[in-house]
Amino acid sequence: MDSKIGVTPTPGLDKVATGTARKRWTKPVIVATLGLVAFASLTNSTRGWIPTSLAETPMPGPQEKDLGWIDIEPSRSIEWHRCFDGRYDCARLDVPMDWLDPTDDQRVVLAIIRLQATNSTGRPYGGPVFFNPGGPGGSGIWSLRDHGKLLQTIVGDNHDIVSFDPRGIGASVPRIECWDTIQSRQIWGLQEVGVVDSHPGVLYDAYARATALSQACEANVNGSGILRHSSTAYHARDMLEILNQMGEAKLKYWGFSYGTVLGGTFASMYPDKVERMVSDGNVDYEEWYHGSYINFLHDTDRVMEAFYDLCHLAGPVKCLFHAPSPAEIKDRLDTLLAKLRINPVIIPASDLGPEMPELVTYSRVKKMISTTLYQPVLMFRRTASVLAALESGDGRPFYEYRLAGSTPTSLCSLETIPPTIPITGPEEATEDAFPAIMCSDLDPVTDTVSELEEYAARLQAISSAAGAVNILFRLACVGRRVRPKWRFDGPFGGSTAHPILFVANAADNVSPLVSARNNSARFPRSAVLVQNSYGHTSLSAASACTARHVRDYFQRGVLPPERGATCEPDVQPFGEEEEEEVVGAEAGQGEDAELAWAVRELAKEPRWGAMLRPPSL
């Protein structure tokens, strides 16, 4: 069932589809701050071929015009209003804050968005497909507004696409906000300590900082009551309410990263309500709810090794950090990092650069490398260029990289948006929601600083590439005292009305393949589709083959063979330009061409890979 489009199979991953599930591990972790992610300028060179049938179709993109959520009156039944220049429908649904004890005075208002079916193919109407981009903290409104048509192209345009900002996030209120102003948030960010392995004693500062942030957040947010009612169980119940309000008996759902936790929780709580569910970039349920956040880095260094291997194969023209062998590329990077620990690169102030000098430190480069592993196709080539420049003492490419990931928000703004007022625009998502939701799901974290030291050592032993960065997942829960009123802790699994399709990359830096196999084992008749690529979620590397499986599943309920199937990616890291013409020439026209185009466009979006980042502290 594999469909290959003139692309060399991913090195070292050719046997993964037939491998057996390894011993269950206890927790991949997903999402959080967007951090240093955007490589917008890198993607512009590959936006050439578009299938004929879609060439004249206007696509949704970022809108300068505000939605005006405040103008939509909340209602206890869904009332749709045309929004975003009339291309979408929006609603604000008033639901109980506490589903275990509903009252009229404690309420949550959920922001919901819908892209209506167009059904250009004449298929019977397929109903809504719910979509979650990940997080926790990711905005379903933002993601669907800007990528809804692409998602609809994959599942089929006889489906509506529906998403929402989960409670506490973005346009849903009350919002989880640790700081009253943008300025306060930025000032706090300026005090950020380095990566815990950068210098002796940094972990102690990070521990104290995490404790201080937890205390400040709870003091600032707790009055609204949302912290006690923001666990994934509440999100799953909210999604059921939206489904019921739309008059649908069963759920069709596609979730990425943390969206697999939400989907798996829903399927475990309401198995008879699952009509279709695609779980992509899987977090192991046991590790998310009960684990120690250890095994989620199981495959991280495999993705880092792919950088060395593919850089070597690409040659010195495509990979500026090239060396005669993969091992020598690794040595070259190790040498650079050791140098940066002692002598950070200085970026002088200039008219075309920073307004004041900046330092490129060991910690900043380690975080950049960790970010790169989420989307190798999008990021490997640019990262290699940045590393080569730093090696010669030139920090300007790093500065440009950082600018590509920044937002136009006024850093010194004193504007206060009360948490009861929905926000819109690029800042719809909030990183404060990530630890609030994650720590509500997790068993209480009571680690001492000595125990965190042991934990950090274990992570670094598992992944030298990103272990020191990813301690922030567990560290973010240090000092949290508010516990959820309702927390689903199993049992996970069950016999769903229709079997679930689990999708996983062969090597995912934060949600390894084994987690998809572990989750699938809990749901009888489910199947695992393996995409033979590197990075986080299938959208980190476009594959028309994977898109066809997803399309067939939503349209006809068809699963891959019982033992699973493997799909090759359409493009490899360091090979973007050359592969563009190959895909365009061989994909043909019609639905296959549209699928190939849609997944390639989605894979060029840097925020997709951001859905599993450790939080900023």
C-alpha cells in the first residue's frame, strides 16, 4: 500500500515498519512555547508547483483584520456567525466551568471555528472533522483559520473542519495568563537562565525560577477558578458538548502531538462516540498522566544522527557544516559547542543588525538544535548554515534566524487584556496554558532539587542532543500547588465504535514510534501507520502516501493492514529544491496532486513542529 514518488528511502529507517513494539515507556511530552521556530524565508524558495485544479483557489492565510470575538454573544447553544472575511463560521459556546457540578455563575466560553464543506467531488456529506493542532496551549482557531483548506483537502471537502480554542487558551475565556501585560512577560523572559548543562549550578537557578513562576501564575490566575478546571478531562468533555450541540452522534477527529492525548482521553472516556480518529505524533498516555517524562526522548538522538548522516550525503554545497564523514560532522559540532561554553559569539550592534550587541551562547545554540529536530526538512539546511557561520565567529545568521521566529508584538506594551476578554491575532495561543494543563494531568511533582539533578542526568544520558533542554517539561510543574477537581487517570483504551488510526514517524524527537504502538495496543482493532521520516508528527515531512491513507480512513473507514504499513516521505532534508520538480512531475493531476500539494504546504509551516516544545520558565 506504499506509494513512492521518486524519493530515496530514509537512511537507517527501512526496517522500522515490521519491528515489534518495545517495552512500554511512560511518557512523551508534547508542546509548548513556540520559541525559535519560524524559518519563513527558507520556505519561499520551494513554493513553486501547485496542482492545476487548485491553482485558482484562494487559500486562507493570516488575516490583518481582527475577528471581533467580543462582538459575538456567548450562547448555551451553538449560533454560527460568518467570520474572517466570510470564509469561516465562528461561535462562542457557554459551558459549565465544572462539569461535575454545573452552576450558572461559574462558566467558560469556548471559541469555535468551522470551515464548511464545499463538496466539489460530489461525495455524500461526511459531517464535521474535529481538529486539534497540539499543545497544550495551541490555538485551534489560529491553526484552522490559516490551514483549514489544506486540512480539508486531505480529509475530503465533503467534510466540515471544526476546531476550538480549548478552555484557558486564546479566544476562549477565562484565559490562563500569568502576567498582566506583555511588558511584564518580556521582563520575566529576560531573566531566563541557561540550559542546565551549560555551567555548574544553573539547575539550582532554574529550579528556583520554576518555583517562582508557579507561585506567580497561581496567584494571578487562581481567582478565576480556571486552574482547577483545566485538565484534559475537561477539554474532552467540552469537545463532547460541542459535538452534541452540533447534532452529531459520533466524533470524527484528527489530533497532533498533545492532540493525541486529548483524542486518546476522549476515546477512553467515550469509546462509543468515536466514528473516526487519527492520532498523529503520539504521546504515550501512561507517561503523560503517570510517568516521569523519561522515555519521550527515546528516538531524539536518532534524529540528531540523521543530521550528521544527511548532511554528509548532501555534500558541502547543500550542507555548509559538511565534513568527510558523519562522525566528523558530530565532532565538529561538539567542538563548536565546547567553544561557545567559554567564548560566546558576539553580534555587534549595526544598522542592519541588532540595536545593541547580542551574545550567541552555548544555551541559545542548544535550544536552536533542539528546535531543529522537530522539522528536519524545514530546518536542517538553515541550521547547518548558522552553525558554519558561528564556527567562524559570525553570529549574524543566528540573529537572522532569531528574527524569523519573532512576532511583531510590541515588547514594551503596557496594554492589559483582562483574561475574561478573548484575544485574537498571532498571540491567540498562550504558553502559560501549557504547564497549567500538563501539571493538572500529571501526578503531583514534589521533586527536590537533588531529585531534579538525578532526573536531568537521566535525560542527558538518553539524549545528548536535547536532554538538557527538555528537563523543562517536568521542571515546569515544580512549585504547583493547585490540583484539578477532575482528572482522568484511566483506564486508557477500550473498544471504540470504529477503530483508531495511529500515525507515527519512524524517528520522532519527542514522541517516539513505540508510544504509538503502546497506545494502539490499548484499543482493539486499531492500526499504526509508520511514516519513514524524521521529526515530530507526520507533517514534519510531507508524504502523499500518508495523506492517501488518512483520506481513505476518513472517507471509507479503511485502515492499513493489520501489521501496519509504511509510507516514504516525498522530500528529504537538504534536498528541497530538487524534489519539488520530481513531486510535481510524478504526482499528476486530480486528487493525488491535491494531496501532494496540501501536505507539502503544511510541512512548510514552522509552527506545526512547535507543538511539543518545552515551556519557557
